[in-house]
Amino acid sequence: VLEELGVPFELKYVDRAVAAHKSPEYLALNPNGLIPVLVDTSFGGDGKPLVLYETAAVCMHLADTHPVDRLLPPLGTAERAQAYKWLAWLGNTLQATLILYFYPERWGDEAAAAQVKASAERRIGTLLASSMPSSPAMAGPGCWARLTASAIPTPSCSAAGPGLRRPARSLPHLGPYQARMLERPAVQRAFATEGLKPPLV
Ligand SMILES: N[C@@H](CCC(=O)N[C@@H](CS)C(=O)NCC(=O)O)C(=O)O
């Protein structure tokens, strides 16, 4: 979203390989020990930066503080409400299930982990089948571009999904949509910074 806005920002790498997201310094920013966190130094009237976690909140805050860029549909409209819904869904419904799929060993021994992974994959399939572009707010031509803030996390969520038997890119209602998102220069810059290799979705 920051790339899309074109505003200056500093990216700090949080290395999961060394559990940097569980360090005392990081937990002071996000007690949940999850990535990402936004530290907004331009905000906070008391001189302290605004520290924000939860991806949906970060996206909505950035959209609110850069309204001229129209990252979200106009305030108080049904379209905006739908965009809120998909933002929350991505970060807290789909993402929570992806965590079960990618870290099944957290929920038991080897046999239990295999079961958790298999049932998480089935659930991911169900979730993706009923996801965004099938909603009226996303269906019309050009609508996807207006829902940038809610759409941007989509490729990054599914970038982690090449191991899935039915990744989002294989689904007729998501594949073309993701391809359009990947055409956006801001999305390409963000993926290049992350050092992600194809397939990107
Ligand atoms: N609801 C949170 C979910 C954040 C989340 O699950 N982040 C993942 C990375 S995409 C993470 O930190 N995983 C590391 C871990 O689970 O140890 C949000 O929307 O920010």
C-alpha cells in the first residue's frame, strides 16, 4: 500500500528464521508477535509515533490518511463496507487458516500435524472459492483498481501458496484478477523488495 501511495517509508526486515518477531523489541510493538507492524512517525499528536498492527487496520489507516489517492471507495458507501469486509477477511480469516497450513507442527505431533495441514488445505479451498472477485463490489470492470487497499494483500497472501494443490491462481475467478494485480508497478516493486521468485501467486 505504501508503494502504491508513493510516499517515503523505511522497510525493516523482521527475520522469522531467527524468530525476530518474537524478540522483546518486536513484541513491544506487536504483543501478538506477528508481522506486519506500521510505525507511523508522521502521526500521533503527542509527539510519539503511531504504532499499528493488524493488516486491515494498517491498510485502512493509510487509506484514511491519504484520501486523495482513493485507495478505498467513498466513505459511507456499500462498496467501502465491502472493501472493509475483504480486508478483515484476508488478515483474519484466510490468513489464520494459512498459518494452520504452513505451521501445522504447532498444533500437535507428526500425525496430528498432517491432519491439521490436510484439513487446513480443504478449508483454504472453500475460502478461496467464495472470495473477493465473486462479490458484486469486485465484479464490475475497473472496480478492482478502486479497491486497491483491500486487493493488494491478495497476491502477497497467495504468494505463499505455491505448495497448495489448488492455489488461487488456478481458480477462474481469482487467477485473472491476481494477474492484473501483478501488473501494477507498485505490486512489482514490493515483490522485488521481498526477493520473491516466480511463481508469485
Ligand atoms: N491478523 C494478522 C495476521 C498476521 C500474520 O499472521 N502474519 C504472519 C506473516 S504473513 C506471521 O507473522 N507469521 C509468523 C508466525 O506465525 O510465526 C494481520 O492481519 O496482521
